[in-house]
Amino acid sequence: MKVRHTFPTGQTSASRIKAMLMCLDAKRGAHAGDVWLANVRLARTDLEDETRQLPLGALHMALRAFEAELPKSLVHVAPYLIVPENLGMWARLIRGVRVPEEAFARLDSSDSEHGRTTRWEAAEARSGFWRGRVRLGHDPALEADGLLASARMNELSVVPQLFGFHPGVVTRLDAPAGTQVFEVRWAVPMPTHSGAFAAAVGAAVGIACLAASPSWISALVATCLPLAFGLLGVEGARIRRRRIDAAAQALRVHALERSLAIRESEGGAVAGDLEGSVLAGQYRIGSRMGSGASGVIYRAARITDGLAVAVKLLRAATAHDAVASDRLRREAEALGLSWHPNVVEVIDHGHLPDGTSYLVMELLEGEPLAACLKRTRRLTPDELLPIAIHVAEAVVAIHAAGVVHRDLKPANIFLTHGEDGVPRAKILDFGIARIEWEEMRITNIGAPLGTPGYMSPEQESGGEIDVRSDVYAIGAVLYECLVGEPPPSAGEATWTGVSAPTARGHNPKRHEESSRSFRADSGVQPASRRMPSVAPAPYTCVADVPSAWRSLIERALARNPEARFQDARGLLSALRILRGESVAPPAVAFP
């Protein structure tokens, strides 16, 4: 069984990794930097925009690889955090702020809200001093070796430098689990303090002169020296403050220029050209797999571990469409609730800063059942039985989670390559699923939602539906798999006895449309190799469908919901009886 994530993955600014790369380039050369980047699954282009969000796990990997390459050298990374080409991340922190203690108060807004797992809180702040804590919401294992804490100390130390001061001295204090507490101290030139100190020094020098050579001249010198030294101390402090202000102003200009340069580069990017880019700070986009009217599917890889995934994105024109966005959100919620080996796994979902919705799913290899039927026309009962059991098991889990799929059809059943050579079925596309407990939901009252030919009579008429509508849809899929076409419409006999290839006309265009719909909406990768070729069924008439299968399908397709299997579990029990299993009571009686 797959291990599911317990903690949010977390994100971080690319500037932290960029600073390490620049340090490594300076100390070991560009080749060493390229090798280091390859080890952490990143490229230099990923770091050109230092404000880009990347996985927190990628930062941790980068820190470990950096320590392996340059042991005890992490402290040398700090200056590279504030070089001109890495100032983009600081623009928001220093905008409209004049002193470091005010900037520290903005630490909690320095990162994007999307995927952030750190919360900064200031406990005490005054001139030359700040103490605060950070609350951590990600996996504690990332913090065990202390590298992320050291990286935070580097960042805290350079905040005073953003305002022209010398680097701060950072101390980490003891704190409860899940929290880190830091103190930062930095020197602030104070004219009055400098003048008083210089005057004291002048007085000491004057007294020493008077003691060494007592005279009225020595007395005059001893009297004047404190005043002179004090004035020099005050002026010196003022000069240092002017230099500090000038340095701070120059850095602000560089930060503004860098921020504008990043914005211009983003504006010049080719719209829709996502290949090679990083999505949501977590996934490197690969080739396009399919597209539809409202969305596009990309192959991608999770940066932290290289896991191959499929990413569904709403098109820019529909990114802010409430209905389209709600369908994608609904699909993510339903998939998360219905986790099962025979349901495509949702890995992540959310919104990009521009409002675009995205859904990340496991990447499947194989083909939809619709494509298989287009190629083979029919399946034999022996070939269909394991697929049908997989589908029924998945629907049992879906219903147990309070979800009604409402759009079960061959295009939404995907056949993957099973380890034992037997295809494993997975259910896809929960875009119009109904979540029982959800107060605001897409409803089908007055307007049917689903695919004609697979909708139950009550669903097709726009009435209220329940889990028995999914049972009907499974029956329709089983019928099509055995006969080669969807079941007849109302009023027609279920088993006509005419040749299946010609009964009501085999419609390859229907399957082609289903395949196109699948490619646009499913979020899975079409087969890199074809599924094992399935020979057409040995019978040529629907009358040759085995009687046990007929009874099962007729009950699933009953027009009256009360006459159907009352839930997917009853249908699953019937399928297991067909497989020869002994099923515990209550027994399933076929009509």
C-alpha cells in the first residue's frame, strides 16, 4: 500500500538555493555547481527568478548536498543572499520600511501563501535587537539535522545588512517542538552614545597628560580634550549613519531594479509554454498529454523525489470561471475522499497566484476502457470479470466516502498494466461527482449531468439520484463490454438477439469521442505500449451472453431503482459469485 503524506510538503523561495549555487560557483567553479544542481534535480533556469517557489524538500536536499561539497561552509552563503541578482525576494520585505526591526515584523509575508508551512511571530523588537519565533507545520524530519534552522539563521543575519548595517549576530534559543526561537543583535551608531564614549576617552587622555606633566597647559588640554573627543565621536557617528543610509538606499534601488527585471521577464514569457517550468513550487512540467475546451493535461515530475505525475490545469480563459473551478475542486475533494487502489490517486491540488486551478494525480500507463473497446469491440466474460470486480470495489469505496460519481462510462475507466499481466481498472474523472455532505454542490435537478447511454432513468430525467445511479452506470458498462454497444433505450428489449456488430450499429465515433474526452479530462498518460490485444468475443449474438451475466446486468439496469442492486456492495457480491467465490449472507438472488 502506498504511504500517504501526513504533513504539508512546504515551499521555499528559490533565492536560498540560488545563494548556495553562487557560493559554490565562486569557491569550486561552475562545473561543481552544475553537478550539485543535478544531484538536487534542479537546473540553473529554475533559479533565474529567485522569487519562484520551490519545494521545501528541495531546499533540504540542496543544503545536505552543499554541506557534503563544502563542509562547515554554510555560513559563507549569507552574503550571496543579498547580491544584486538575488534581491528579488527581499523587495516586499523592505518596501516602505526604514529600520531592520520593522522588516523583521514582515518576515511572515516574505513568502507566498501558497504552500507555506512556516509562521513567523515577533516577541520583542527594538533598535539593534529582535527576538521572534517560527512555527513549523511541515514534516519534523526535515528539521532533524538542523540545516534548515541554519539557513534561517543566515537569512536573519543579513536583514540588518539590507539597511546598511553590519551583519546581525543570530542566536538560537531553546524552544518547544514544532517551534524555533531566534535572537538577532546588530550595532546601531548612536551619536549621543558615541559622543559620550569619545568624551570619556578624551577625559582619560587629558588626566593622563596632566599627571605626566603638571602645568597650566596640561590642565587646559585635560579640560578641552573631553569636549573635542565628544564632538569627534558625535560627528563620526553621524558620518556612519549617512553611509548606512546611502548603502540602504543603494540596496533599495537594486532591489527595485531586480524586481522590475523579474516582472519584465515574466511578461515576456510565451503564453501557454509551460514545458520545463515549475508549477506551484513542486512539479516540473513535461510534455503535454492532452487538451480540451477548458483544460490541458501535462506530464510532470515532483522535484523532491522525481515521482511522475499528471497535472490538470484550467485554461487561462476559464481559470476564473466559477463552475469550471468548482468542478476541478470537486474532483480533487472526491478523489481525496475516495482513496482506493482502483481509484486514480490525487496527490495535490490548489490555485496558482494568478488564480489558475490545478490538480495533480498519479500518472497511469495503459489505456481507457473506451479505447480498448474501440479496438476489440467486445470482451469475453472471463476478460471482463476482473475488470468489473475492480470497478465495483472502487465504487464501493467511493460510496462509503459519501461520493456519487454520476459519470461512470468506459472513457472514465482506465486499464493499467497489472503486475500479474491482468489489467487493473482505475476510475477517473470526478468532475461532476456529488459529495453527500457538501452543502453547496453542483446539482442535477432540472438538468441532467452525465453521459447519455450510461445515465440512469432518474438521472437522465433530471431527478434526484443516489448510489443506485452508479450501479445502473456499471450495468451499462458491463453490457457494452459484452455486447459491443451501450444498452438499448427505454422501451426496447435488453437482449435483442441480433448480431452485436450490427445491432443499432456499432458506433466507433462514440468511442473516439470518449477517447478525446478522456485525453482532455482524465489526467492520465495514454499507453506507451498497447494493452494486450483482446480477441473479439467468441459469440456473435447478444443471445449468447451467459445467463448469469444476463441476470446480473438486467438487475443493475432495472429502470425502477428499487429493483436494482441497492448498492455497489450487492453488485460486487454478485460478481464474486460469478467468479466462484463463496459470499457470506445475505445471498444475492438474481431475478
